[in-house]
Amino acid sequence: MARFIAKRLIASVFVMIGTLLLVFIVLRAAPGDPIILLVPPDELGGSGPDAQFTRERLRQELGLTRPLYEQFADFVVKFVQLDFGRSIRTNQPIREDLLQRLPNTLELGIVALMISYVIGIPAGIISARRHNTWFDHGSMLVALIGVSMPGFWLGFLLMLLFGLHLHWLPISGRGGPLWELESWRHLILPAVTLGVIPAALVARLMRSGMLDVLRQDYITTARAKGLHERIVVYRHALKNALIPVITILGIQLGGLLSGAFIIESVFAWPGIGRYTVDAISGRDYPVVQATVLITAFAFVLGNLAADILYAYVDPRIRLE
């Protein structure tokens, strides 16, 4: 087990370096000049010699005139030291900005993940137990709609219904600490928006896995012994039926973080998703590199956790 984890961690380092290199190249290959966005021409009195001198001085101060390989190597070394540099737009340390916003994103993502599994797993189990009934067909139709629905569109619908028409819940911002009721009122709409679509996928996979397991010979033997159906389902079938769900757990951990980029912008949630969107629009290279790397790190850790959970759920799977 320890050897397997070590090998995966080493591979994960190369994955993150490759991801960082790809983002680094793509951002700099994109058209546009961050200096012009940082200091528009009208603020420098046009595009004369003085304006050009000011822009060149800013490029040198920000290190944008150095060769790309030096910029990339410098960023990797600083990242190992947890030094993400400073934002081009605000000149604030990126690490401080991330420390302020990351807990908000984790709060939203964890609650959304809980919603997706609390809704999806029971719905999938009940659909499998009531196969070809009205509940099965209805829940899978709802799941199909949920998988096909864009997250931002669902967010707008929830804002329109519960915020603008019913006036039950606030439609933007974060209320405060989680122990305050107002914080939960602000959290409900973005967490439900972020969690409902993964819940639909979990429900479909849980139903498929449970139907496959319930047809196995050992389940037939357990029923022939006179065991109660609840014991057959939850004690004998559930662990093996969870394997397809665990397969997507790692993807969902990173997916919720990346999916929060749009949802946080829709609900004005002060997390790293909204921080990243603002950085992309402003071509703030250091911020985009730092947040993309954090998202890749979440994907890597999620997949590693899913691989380890395989051994717990199904002892037949050997991790070498």
C-alpha cells in the first residue's frame, strides 16, 4: 500500500508540472497584453514615448521581459516554497488572497459534495430495488435532466424562484461564519446548484451498479437463506455496488472545485473560482497559474483517494 501511494505521488508531481507548463504556455500565447489592461493608454496620455517607457519599465519590474523558460523555472521554484508571487492587477501577495478565499470554496464544495451523495446514493438504491416502476422511471428522468442541465442556468432559475419571487433566500454573497444562520441561508442556493448535477450522475451510477450486483449468484443465495431484503441490499450488495460511484469520486472532488468557478461568479461567492475568473479576464498570469495548479492538485488527490478506497470497499482489488 505504501509503495503504491508513493508511486502515485511521484506520478502526480509530473502531472502537476505538466499542467502548469501547459497553462503557462497557453496564457502567454493568447492574444493581448496584460500591461495594457493593467495601465490603459488613456491613463498614460496616449501611446507616445513616455507611455512606451512606462510600459517597458512595468514589464521589467514584473519580470515579463525575461525568457519564458526563466519565468517558468522561477515560478516552479517559488511554488515549492509556497510563494505564488504577486498579482499583476492588485500587487497583493497571491498566497494571502488564496488563504482568504480557499476556505470559502472548500465550504461550498464540501456541502455540495454532501448534497450530491446524500441525494444520489439513496435515489439510486431505491430505483434499483423498484426496478421498472414509476419511481424508477421518474427518478431516472429527473437524473437525465440534471446531467444535461448547465449549472449556471440552474443557478439563475433558483435565484429567480427562491430569491426574487419568493424572497426566501439571498441570491448573492456569503453570510459569515458557518455557525450563524445567515451564513447557511447564503450557502443553500450555490451549494444546491453545485451539488444537484453531480447527484444526478451518482444516482444513475448507483442504480446501474446496484442492478448489476443484485443479479449476482451470491445475492440469490443470500435471499434463498431467508435473509431480509434490507440486509441483502445494505449488507451484502451495497459495498460492491458503490465501486462505480467511488470511481467518479476523485473526478468529482476536482470537478466541484473547477465547477465552482462559474457558480461562484453567478452567486458572487468570494472564493477562488470567482478570483480565477477575474484573473483570466485581466490576464493576471500568476493568479491563473496558482489557481489552476490548485485545481489540478485537487483532481490528483481525489483520484488517489478513490484508488485507496477501492481496497476498502472490495478486498479483491490489490494495490501494488
